[in-house]
Amino acid sequence: MTAAEAPVVGERRLTIAEALREAIAEEMRHDEKVFLIGEDIGVPGGFGGAFGVYLGLTEEFGHDRIIDTPISEKALAGAAIGAALMGMRPIPDLQYADFLFECMDELVNQAAKMRYMSNGKLSVPLVLRCPVGTANRGAQHGQCPESYFVHVPGLKVVCVSDAYHAKGLLKSAVRDDDPVLFFEHKLLYGSKGREQAGGMDLTAHVPEEEYFFPIGKAVVKREGMSVTVVATHMSLYRSLAAAEELAQDGIDCEVIDPLTLLPFDEETIFASVRKTGRLVIAHEDTLTGGWGAELAARVAEECLYSLQAPIRRVASHDVPLPVAPVMEQTVVPSQARIKAAIQRCCEG
Amino acid sequence: MSDVARAGSIEPGSGQLTADVDATHGLDLYRRMQLIRRFEERVYLHYLQGELPGTLHQSQGQEAVAVGICDALRPTDWITSTHRPHGHALAKGVDLRAAMAELYGKATGCCGGKGGSMHLGDPSVGMLPAIAIVGGGNTVVTGLGLAFKLMRTDQVAVCFFGEGASNEGAFHEGLNFAAVQHLPIVFACENNLYGASTPFHQVSLVPDVATRAVAYGVRGEIVDGMDVLAVREAAGRAVAEARAGAGPVLLECKTYRFAGHSRGDVKGYRSREEEVLWKERDPIVRLRARLAATLDAGVLDDMDAQVEAALDDAIEFARQSPLPRAEDALTDAYATVISGGSAS
Ligand SMILES: Cc1ncc(C[n+]2csc(CCOP(=O)(O)OP(=O)(O)O)c2C)c(N)n1
């Protein structure tokens, strides 16, 4: 951490889990129509959700607004959608993003299409929090399926990587009138992520006063002139670390966290690419048909003549996730792989 | 069947434990349950010591279900399992060394280190890689049964699942589909009272999963899942019916997991009193007491020592085994490698 980034004394720093909890509590206080519904979220003596984000909330809001469900993803997603249609603002929870496939019909055929089919008369205001990412859990507990949903008109897709934006975006998502899928990386929730993300401090300053961060807006995490790097979640932190290393070789990376994948903040990316002339995209979702492909296509359509080198994508290889760490590390984009892609992009 | 009723049909002093199980057979059931118990306990220790990657869902307390049911199967029969598969794997005959090595993430593991704890399995002994999606096996198993029916084999498939899974649509669709197709399947529910932290009574107004069989026109049966002889007997009946083409059976085994849901679970959602109550029904202690009536205590102690030695060997094997090669991660997504898919 550079001196400029060091926390000011008295600055309030939260983990992503804490920031999410605070956002939910604030929104539940603000609007009684907001409620939680999911598996293992409020059982007394239980886990407070699979990643502890809801710990303490039942004490304040009670079991009427924190509803524990059977292991029935179709029913709980359907119930959330139905309640949203009736004007409630549910925050359903499925524990792991991998289980979204259990309720694809509800999400893709119902939630995403109700507004359109009703000629704009109906809304489905819900926020589905989806923990993603590899953590030695294997093929069915570590996927990053955000790109499936980027393909669905009617849904919004958010990907948060730090506490400040997690809180601001979650509050915006709860107040949004369309269904929002909110992807969070399991290794970034709290202190545990710190070691695994290479010793970075993953807490961020979260002001005491209320604030919102808009859906559909990207942030430039590091300014630079040589190459634009767009990355989410762990790949974002690996890109930032690679950028520090490359700075010593004179490669000055501009690193952007898109934060929202649908709708995508193209203008921020286009402006950056017009400045740097080079683009690298990194995500933990698999390569083929990943959101990086969509971004690459848009940049090619709008900024082709600004590009000085082919666009490079770094993504998980197109295989399911293995458990053994040595294999898992091969599949997901490592800092070294991201660094090599940036170097290659800057050679051309 | 209660112990009393069972004793009534057995010649006293004959060494028979039940009509189907003599003392030698009983000793084998004991060995397999003890192997699972000690496997789980020792694996947990090594997990805490940082030797194993990933996470663990363990089955201490539920050994009688895995062993009692798999004992009624032939090697050519198949099982599907869940996120809690260690007991099922060992009971169905997955090689001990290969199972241990899989948990260690080694190349010699039964899934080459690709599967890990939650996907333990081995097709060569009739076990699919365990399915860690709750209810995932309940529909897939119908295809196993359908294939057996279409190919006119007399194989049977068993689907292990928890009571929590019985609230998934997949449970209902799988059971109904198997029923109308008269498939050779036993749906084996391990009702251990909790799905993760959630008590079953909070998510089902029907306390017995077996009751749900009525809705699909299949036979449901409840058995004491802490009594391996009772499980063996009920499983024997269910498997025989399925094999004979009489359609699926829903067998609910009332049981309890002694450990937490997964590593690091402090079990704040259940009482210590309840745990003690179930501990008193420990299936291994119970069978040991039954066997002690006919067998020398020395025989049982020897068996314990053999189990420990086998585990020593398996752990050593796992530790010494090579890690997978990094590039092995990129094989097996398809029958033959397709191009692309790994840019940059
Ligand atoms: C479709 C799906 N939803 C949720 C989960 C998360 N989860 C894993 S185990 C579990 C509880 C399962 O309970 P049960 O089926 O009774 O099996 P047990 O854990 O008691 O063996 C849950 C909710 C999952 N793996 N898959």
C-alpha cells in the first residue's frame, strides 16, 4: 500500500461482508417492504447465511422479515419473484451462485420477462446475492456464472470487489425496479481473503453517512497510459498487483473495475482504450462466451482504429473446476498469466 | 423390526444375528462401519493440520445406513451420493487408498484429484462421482434405472440423499418418474434431522419423509438408521423388490450426524442433550454389543486394529502420492480435446 492510500486515522474500514450487512440493515430500516428469504439465513444458533453476511440481522428484524426456507431454490426464487410483483422488495439467497441453475426458469423466463410481457405494467424489484469463485470446492461450488445472465435481457448484473462499492451498489440494487443479480467473490468477503489474495488489505473505507453507488458505472482503480486492463473480483486484485510489477518495467496500466456487467459502462472503457490503445480483459468466468468476449466485441466495433495491438483476454480455461490446488491454480487466471497477457499486449 | 421381534425368529445360541446375517457377516458389517468412523475421524484431524485441501462434510453416526444398504447390493449395482459421500464410497467398495488420496488432492485419488471430498466416486465399483448439488442425484438416478430396464439387466440403483433434499423439486420429480416407469431404484433417505443448520420440522409439516411415498404410489418404509441389522434387512427387501421389477421403494433411515454439517460448524442450532441422546444409539457400539454375545472380545479388538492399520497405510499412501500435474487440469472436459478455450 502506498502512503497515499494508507487509511486516515479514525477512518472506518469494513470488510465486504460487513458492508453488505450494513447495506441490508439500512435498507430494511428504510423500507418495510424489504425482506430476506433463503436457506440457513436466520436459524437461531445457525450460520447467518452460508458466509455469515446476515449474522445479527434476525435479532433486529425478526423471523417475519428474515425467512428461512426449505432447500427449494425453485420455490424460493419463485416466491421472491411473486412477492416482488406484488410490490415487495425481496433479497433472496441461494448460498452459492452454482445453485442458480436450480431456478433458471424462474430467473430467465419469469423475473426477466414480466415487465416486458406486461407492456411495462409490472416490475420485479429483487436482488439475488450470488457468491462465486474458486476456493478448493471443486466443480459444483466454485463457478463464476455471471456471463450466463449477461445474456438475459431484463436482468441486471453487478459484480462487486470492495466494501465501498459493495455497500453503495447493494443499496442501489435494492431500490432498483428491475431484478438484479449481485455477484460477490467468496475469497473477498473478509479477513480470510486477505491472505489468499496475496496479503492485500481488502477492507475499504465506508463512510458513516448514507450513500449510493449507481448501477451501470465503472471505476478506474489505477490510472495509466500504456494499456487498459478491465477485471473483476480476484482477477481485479491480481491485475492491480501485476500492474505494480509492470510499472517497474515502464508499463503503466490503467486498471478498471466495471462493477456492473449489465448494463455495461462502455463509455469509461472506450475512453480509456482511446487513451491507451490497448486492452486486456481478465475474469474468472470461463473464456468462451464469457463477458470478456462481449466487451472485446464492443471495443472492436467502436474503438478498432484506436487499438495498437490485438485485444487479449485472460479467463478460466474452458474446463470444469478441479479440487486439487495445483490444478485449480492452473485453471483460474493467475497474476502471472494476467501479467504475461499485459506484456504480450504491450509488445505489439 | 425390533430387536425382540428379530430375536424371536432366530435360534438362540446359533450365532445368527438375523435371518440373513450370521456372526461372520455381522463382523464384516462391523469392520466396514468402524472403517468409515475412523476414516472420518482421522481425516478430520489431518484436515485441521492442513494436509487436505477444500472442505469436508462428514458422516460419523450415519455409518449403519451406508453399510446396511450397500451390503444388500451387488458389485454391479450402482449408487449416487451427495456432498457427504465418504461413508457411501467406502461402503460401496471404493478403494480405501484411492479415496484417501482423493481427499488429499493427489494424482492417485479415485478422481485423480479433480473431484475431491464432495465428488468422491468410482465407476468401476458402481458409484458415480458424488453429486454435491442437493437433490442432484434424485433425477439422475432414474436414468440409471431406465438404462437397466431398457437393457434388461437385473441391476439396481440406489440414490442416497438427505431429508433436506426431499424439499427439492428433483426429489418429487425423480420419485414420480421412477414410479410410473417401474424403475429398479431404491431412494435411500438419510434423515439426520438437519439440513445444514435447518431442523426438518421447520421446513416440512410431515415429519417422516417416507410418508411422501404415498403421493407417488410407491412403498415407503421407515427404519432405525442407527441399527445396521435393521437397515440391512429393510434394504434387502427394498432391493429385492426393485430388482424383481416391482418398482422403486422409498426407504427412510432415521439417523443423526454426530459431527457438524461441514468443517468449522459449532452446531449452535441443536442442543447438547439431543446430541447425547443420539450418541447413546451409536450404531457401532450397538452392533459391537450384539456381536460380543457370540464373538470373543479379542476378535473385535483385532478387527479394530486391522482397521487402524489399513488407515495408517492409506494415509501414508496418500501422503507419498504425487500431486497431479498442472496440465492434467485441462484434460477430461471432453472425450477428445477440442481446440480453443485457453487464450492468453
Ligand atoms: C441445490 C443446492 N442447494 C443448497 C446447497 C447447499 N447445501 C449443501 S448441503 C445442504 C444441506 C443438505 O441437507 P440434507 O439434504 O438433509 O443432507 P445432509 O447435509 O443432512 O447430509 C445445503 C443446503 C446445495 N449444495 N445444493
